[in-house]
Amino acid sequence: MLHCQERFYEIYHREAESMAFCPYRICPIGAHSDHNLGKITGLAIDKGIHLAYRPKQNGVVELSSLQFDKRAQWHVREVPKTKENDWADYLRGATMKLAERYPLQVGLSGVIEGTLPIGGLSSSAAVVLVFLKALCQVNAIQPTPLELIQCSVEAENQYVGVSSGKLDQSCEMYSRKNHLLYLDTKTDEYELIPTQPSMKPYKIAIFFSGVERTLAGSKFNMRVDECRSAAYALAAYAGMDYGKFHETNMRDIPREVYDRFRDRLPHTWQLRAEHWFTEFARVEQGAAAWRRGDIDEFGRLSFESGWSSIYNWETGSPELKTLYDIMTRTDGIYGGRFSGAGFKGCCMALIDPSFEESICQTVTHEYLKTFPQLEGKFSIHICESADGVM
Ligand code: GLA
């Protein structure tokens, strides 16, 4: 029995009727690109968020989380108009967005359990998707996967106020075990590239820095604005037609325009654009490498992606940068980078399973040498790829 089922029983004195699960995701190549409609690669992992729940016919949603203190409550048709600045805001927003598309009658009582520390694996998207799955089930509605992704992204963008793209939700929705998701966030077209039988074996290592984070309040939105500002300026320099600022994306700008006018951009905007264009190319090269079973090249590109996120996108806490540096010089790691936005949380790596033990030893030793105060908080989790919720 999972902890969330036990907790459900303690609170409600009866067993949960149903269980739902949504995996976490990693994005080895394609970071900081989706909000400006780039391409991404991703995999779901075999750890994620569980929800134990029962329908509530009166339309009330009542949720507890094993990771957060406050129990949250709202009605499916009367979601508070503004956020309450707690963990359940993502879910309030998601209820509102689903209710805009489908009539909702039934609520649910539930307990949420995350299986890994928070930060970098997109637990926020996973918690929304697992909740939406349950809410759809109790209301007997069947939105398409894309509608669920859209509800979740709109909840983050419009209700919580984070300018994220659809990378997280898409990975958690579409992924398939032993396949690489290769998605164009502009067209929503995607491909699941199978792992070649000839590809060297790999596992996914998650090195959790010991520092948890929230995306709202980080410099995340500012970086997105800088990238969009660069796109707007480039369009103007090139004499291109452009519309509203918020509807402009780097994806609208041809690479030649960037090459021609990049020197006119303020230095920081130039760096953001440099990340965006080089990451776009890396994703395409990475997808091709996975297709031919070349995990060494795929890993190298993931390391490069990490480098660009640190030096061009200028993110990465001291802890994550240290982990990244250690990873680049540890034998048996094909490649990796910090996972997610990079302000706190974790690094992910694709590793050769025969080096698992020595990798864990080296990374732990080196990391705790620099951050001895994080002993007991730093942790390593070895995972496999997994199916998404679809
Ligand atoms: C967060 C956001 C995503 C994406 C990544 C960075 O996870 O939610 O949309 O921008 O950061 O690649």
C-alpha cells in the first residue's frame, strides 16, 4: 500500500476508490526553448506522482499532499479567481481551465504523494496531469491529450503566472518507455524514436542537489522575456512584419536574420538568442543521434546543452553548476545537464549501468566536498524510462 493510500484512510476512515499516477520527466536536450516555440527531446521516468482519491458528488475538491502542510479545498464551478500562493494553485488553475472546456459536476477528495524530492523533474506539471486525469474520470469526460496539456499550460501561464511552455506536460503525457520523445512545440507534431537494439545500455541518474525550489519567483520569466525581446528586435532590424510582443517567438526569426543582426542586440539578449538557436540545432542533431543508436553523441549534446544553459541562458545555482562540472569529468556518464529551469533542484545524466556504483561514489564524494552542509539532503536516484500518462 502506498503512503497516500494510508493517509487517505487516516483522514477519511475509508479506502480510496481509485489511484492515478503521472511520471516525472527529463529533458536531456531542448531546454529553455519551448516558451519560444522550439523543439525538445524528453523522456518520462519510472518515478512520479500518485493520487489516491474518491469522487465527491457535491462538486468539492479537497486535497492533501504528503509533501506540503495545508489541506486545500475549492468547488469545481467556483474556483477562486486569483491564486492563493500555495501548492494547490496549479490545481485550482487546472480546474478552472478544464471547467472552461467541459461542464464539471463532480469533485474529489484525494491525497497526493510525490516519490522524489521537488525540483527539476516537473512535479508541478505531473501533479496537474494526475489531478486532471482523476477529475476527468469522476466526471466521465474524455478530453484529448492535447487538451489536457493545454489546460495544464494555461493554468501555469495564466493562473500561477509562470511563462513556461509545453515541454513538461508533453513529456509526461506522450512519452513511451525506451523511446525518445522528439516534439515540435510550435506544431505539436511529435515522434517517439525507439531505442535501437544496437545502442549501448543506459539508465537515468537523478542527482538531487538537496535544494528544493519553486519556479514562480525565480528569474525564469525574465529569461523568457529577454529571449522574446531579442526576437522582437531582430524582426524589426530585418524589416519583418511583426505583431504583438507576446505573440512574437524566436521561432518566427530565421537563423540568417539572427546571424546578420546579432551584433546589434544588447549582450544579454544576444546570449539568450544564441542559446535558443544552438539548442534548436542540438535537438535536431540529438534526435538523429538517438535514431542511429549513438548514445555517446546524444550524451555529448546533452552536456553541451547544459553548458549553454549555464553560460548563454545564465541559469544554474552554484549547487547545480558544481554537479554539472562533476558529471562532465566522471567516467561512465554519457551526458547530462541540470534538469528543468535550473535555479535549484537536480541534474540528470544518462549513464552506462556498468558504472553505476562508481558514479554514485564519485559524484557523492565530490559534491559533498564542496557542500558538506548538504549531507543528508543530497540524494541520487537511478531510474529507467517509462510510459507517460496517455
Ligand atoms: C521548466 C518549464 C518548461 C521549460 C523548462 C526549461 O520546466 O516549465 O516549460 O521551459 O523549465 O527548459
